[in-house]
Amino acid sequence: MFILKNAYLVHEDKTVNLLVNLNKVKILTENLEQFDQTDIIDLEGRMVLRGYTDTHMHLDKALIGEKVVNASGTLEEAIKIMSTYKPTMSDQDIYERMKKVIDMAYEHGTRYLRTNIDIDDNIKLRSLDIIHKLRDAYKDKMVIESIAFPQEGFLDNENNFSYLELALKKGADVLGGIPAFDSNPKLHLEKLMELAKKYDVDLDAHIDETDDPKTLTIKDLIRLTKKYNYQGRVTAAHCCSLAANDKKVVDPILKKAKEVELNIVPLPSTNLYLQGRGDTKNIRRGITPIKSIVYDHGINISIGSDNVRDPFNCFGNANPLEAALIAAHGAHMGSTEDFNTLFDAISKNGMKIMHQDFHIENTDFFIVVDAKSPRDAIIGVSPIYGYMENYKFFIK
Ligand SMILES: [Zn+2]
């Protein structure tokens, strides 16, 4: 048994004493004097939460940036060189890189992780089988979800689609998508929506990762979400082209996005690096308009790492606070309200996407951040002070 005194439950906005006893976490209402004082740790108001979320990663590609060089720095080249390199990756190599990044994420406090895994004729289900082994091995410490991701499209290659369906049969948690890189983006999305519905899984797709204002497949995604009655189960990652359009174009789209409970996942580290490559002056940032999405439309956003040291993005430490800090810089977010918004975007909002509860009572794990407010945690990229694992508390 142990008691954490003065624990600030940031998502419930209250400071409490927490009792961990008999595989249970509960908020203590009794006076602390009756307990053995050696069991009490004073957190002095540090933030306690179930953990951070990182709802958009690519663990199968992580940590190969030095070996697989993207000379132009564009998304197109990254996809092309990855396609050639992919079949040469051994199972051992995939396992070790994935595990290393999961451990990095765990160290930084991530407890809910959703990763895209390429599924196609090139790699088949090799990476998926490996992430599922890791998902099972880590199940008492964190929640890992796999997204079966058709990085190379499927409309011109029937095998790719068969593997995608097989991935869902073999327990992939979520279905991914990338309409812009298939021969018919609308059909790509429609086929995915049918497949997601058939296997009762969420759809989490790469949408409009471009500066081209005319590319707005988000509109098709919204229409299909409504048509298939899939409200609250669809996530659109990137949505960069919204940032290339005027408010009068963007607002009606976001209004409809809210109506179908679409989640949006901005990925500032990757998009600051990849977008704006065609601009020679007034270089665009390429980050979806976070403030308008949240403040004007009340849409659920979850910020993620995306690529970690690979041909798509040479940066990354699998640290959600770092992603939030980059978003703060890139999206002009520096007020207390902004930091609270960004903190929710790497925790509570991601839990919503992954259909998880954020309340501390009855949780299987939690973290204590070495900071007392979201502002301090993000600006300081604060390490975690401690964490609960298997109902034991570890101070770092
Ligand atoms: Zn991605």
C-alpha cells in the first residue's frame, strides 16, 4: 500500500490524496493521520494523469533515417524510398527498432500509443505480427493499438487490399488510409469505410498532407462518416491543406466535421519539416489550423509524434511534450489556455480517440509529471517524476 499526498489530478482539476491498495487506485477521503507515515509520499501538487497519448506513430519505420536518406526532404520521395527499402528489413530489425521506440515513449510517460503499420504486398503482415507480440508483452504497462495502414494504396494492387483485410482478421485494432496516394482517392476512402464497418474497427486516415489548397479529401471523409453512420469513430491525421485555405472555405468544413464527431490529429514535427518545400518565400508551416479547429469549432484534437527519425522526419524522441512544444511554436500558441489545450491534446483527447477513460480511480497505471501545470510541463519538456506500474510506485 502507498499514499500519494497532494496529487493534482489535472484532468479532473482537483488536488487529492491517492491510495493504492489491493490492485486498486482510489481517492482517499479519510484523514492521513491514521496511516503509517512511511507509506506517504508528498507530491506537493505535481500533476497526476493516466499517462500521455501518442495516437499517430509509425514504429515500423522508426530509427532508419540515417540509413535511408531522403535527399529532397519531400513526402513523395520518402514514400518511394521506403517502398524499396521495406522488403529488406529483417524481423529482428523491425522488432528491435519498435521495442526501442516503445521504451523511449514509456520513459517519457506515454501510456496510450497508436501506431500505423504498413500492410502491403511488399512487407505482408510481418510488421503487424511483431507489433502484436509487443502489444501483448506490454499490456500491463500501456495500451498499444495497431493501425493497418495501406501506405502504398490498394486500388491498383488487389493483393494489397487482401492483406489489409487479412490484417483486420488477425486483430489489427484500427484501419488506416491515405487517399491522396491511391489512384482514386474517393474510392479509396469508400472501400476503407466499408471494410472498417465490416470488421467494426475505427478508421484513422492520413488526410490532405499537402500544401495544395484544392486537395480537400476531408470533405469526402466527412460525407462518408455520415453515410456509414460512423460518428466518433473516424480520425483525420495531418489535414495540412486546411492551412492553405481561407477561413471562409475552412469554417463550413470544420462545422460539418464537428457534426460527425471527426477527430483531427495535427502532426507538427513532421509537417513543419515536410510542408512548404515548394515555397521560395513566405514559406508555409503546413500545420493544420489548430486554434480554429479547437476554439471556433470544439473539435477533438490529439497531437502525435508521427515519424521518429526516419525518411519522413529526421527528428523525434517519442516524447509527447516535445510534440506539444513544437505545436506551440508552429501554431502561435503561448497563452495559459493554449498550453491547457495542447496538454489535453497529448493526453485526455487521445484517450477519447482510443475509447479510454481518463479518470484516475480504477486505473491500471498512472504517471506523475515533475511539473504543476501544463504550461510548465510543456515549456520545460518536464520529465516524469514517478509512475505506477503493477500497483507499485517508482520514483525516477
Ligand atoms: Zn503518419
